[in-house]
Amino acid sequence: MESMITDSAPPAAAAATVMTTTTTTTATVPSVVANTVANGSGVAAAVAVGTDLGSGGGGASSGGTGSAAMEQFLILAKTCKGLSAVELIRQVVESPHIYVFGEFLDIPNIGDLANNCDHKPYYDLLVLFAFGQYSDYLANVQTLPELSAQMRQKLRHLTIVSMATKSKHIPYGRLLEELDMKNLRELEDLIIDVIYAGVVTGKMDQLNNRLEVEQTIGRDIRRGDDLKVVANILAEWCRNCDNVLRNIEQQILNANRLKEDNHKQRQQLDQQVSTIKKTIKSSSSSGGGGGADMDDPMTTDLVNSSPRDHREAALNFEKIKRSNITGGGKGKGSGLRGSGTKFWKRDNN
């Protein structure tokens, strides 16, 4: 995208033309033509701004279009004075792509409007769109210029953004009051419009009659109290992060300690099992045939399932030893179920 500014050399008539061209789309951003004519004791200026979005889309979500439009207005604001600056303010607050105005307030030519009684209402209007809400306009409607339909809609959008910074769930009742609306259908249409424009991301909860906000665009902040509020919020956020980190570190310590205890307990249990296996094996080898075989699944299960307490392990060992002594002479010579008696007789007939 290229920007070209041309102004004529003669002091009696200065013309500034801002043209924007692009090679990727046929859509054109707002072009501004300012004609200033020296007129004796005063200066008469006229600013004409035309918008042709074509297929380029619109709304606050179109970051490229909004940035390009704002850049063009800022370029012109540095040279506009008097009535041309007033008309520029009207075009800026009506633009559907511009929702921040602090950079315009920082321009000296715009700030000079506050010192002129005829132009001060438009400077106050720009301040209202930068920091205020719709209720502020209603409270000062006598001293501010009349709002067009586009200005009124945009100021209501900005009001919703300001309300969302205080609560993520905004009841319809509060919205109707703050936006000076009487009709719920009209309010829902406004919410749909503000979401579609990309100013607010959220959804309507018609069951609970409220707007649920996920995120919004940013608004201008004042250098005084607003910066203190932001600093306090960030400080609170840092404190919360520190608390979360401390909790995570404590959980890690607890998990490591538990892992260590389990590992030691497992080692003790393995040592006890190994000791019992060795004792049983040495006892069975010294006591003669009929001893418990360590490869026998029943013996292995019995050993592996032995309790941790040494006393119970010793009692289990004594039971195994007694069973080996009492059944030592019968094991290999006995028939089925320990008896030589046959279960059936062959019929000679």
C-alpha cells in the first residue's frame, strides 16, 4: 500500500490530497481531500471524506482497513485547523473502522480547538468518544453537538466495551438503562451488530437475559487515574501469579516426598520378601524331602503375599514349616487323594 501527499506551493491556496492504492484488492480506504483557501482575515476550509469499502469488508475486526483509515486521518489532522479540523473530527467519530482517538487528542491542531468557543463542543465530542459513555452524552447533551445515527451507534458500542471491563456478564436491564433503550429487540439487534463488527466477542444468554463477554477491543485511557487502575490490576495479577507459583512448587515438593517414601517402602518390602525366601529355602533343604519348593506357585504366592509386619511373617513361616513336617512321609507314595482304594470294581460278568 502506498500513500502520496501533494500540496501546492502558493500560500494563497494550499491543497493536500491523500490517495491510497493497492494491488491486491479493488477496495479503497477512505480518501481525504482538504482544500484550504486564504480569505483575508480568516481561513475557510472544507474537508470531504468518501468511503468505498467494495469487497474489503468493514468493522473493527478489519485491522488493515482500520489502521489505513486512521493513518490517513492522522496525516490530515496535522495540517487541518479551524473548521477543517472540526469536520475531520466529525468524520473520525463517524468512521466504522476507528475506535481509538487518543492519537488525535495528542495532535496540537486538534488541541487548539479547546481554546475556541465555537469549536470546543467538537473537541469535547472527541474526548467523549475517547473516554466517555452514552450516559455521559445524555448528561451533557446541551453542550455537545447533535449525534448522527452512526455516531450514536458507535458510542453505544464503546459503552458496551467500557461495561465489559467491569463485568463479563452484563444483564440486559443494565444495558437498557446505560444505552437509553426501551425495546429489548432493539438491544439484541445492537448486540448482534457489536459482535459482528468485532468490537466485542461473546454471546447472548437469553435464558438469563444477559450478555456474556469473552473479550473486547481496547479503549483509550487517561494518563491520570486510568493508569493507576491499570497499574493496580497488573500488580494484583502479579501477586496472583506468585501465589500460583508457590502452590505449584509446594505440590512438586509433596509429590517428590511421596515418591521417595513409596520408593523406600518398596525397598523394605522387597528386602523382607527376599529374607523370607532365603529362610524358607534354607529350612526346607536342611529338613529333608517334603520341603516347600520355592518354584511352586503356591509357595511363591504365599511368600509374596506375606504381611509387612515381622511377627505375622514369622507366624506364616511356622505354619509352612509345620505343614511340611506333618505331611513329609506321605506325599510321594500316596495314591489319588492319599488312598490306595479303587473307586470302582470291574464286573466279571
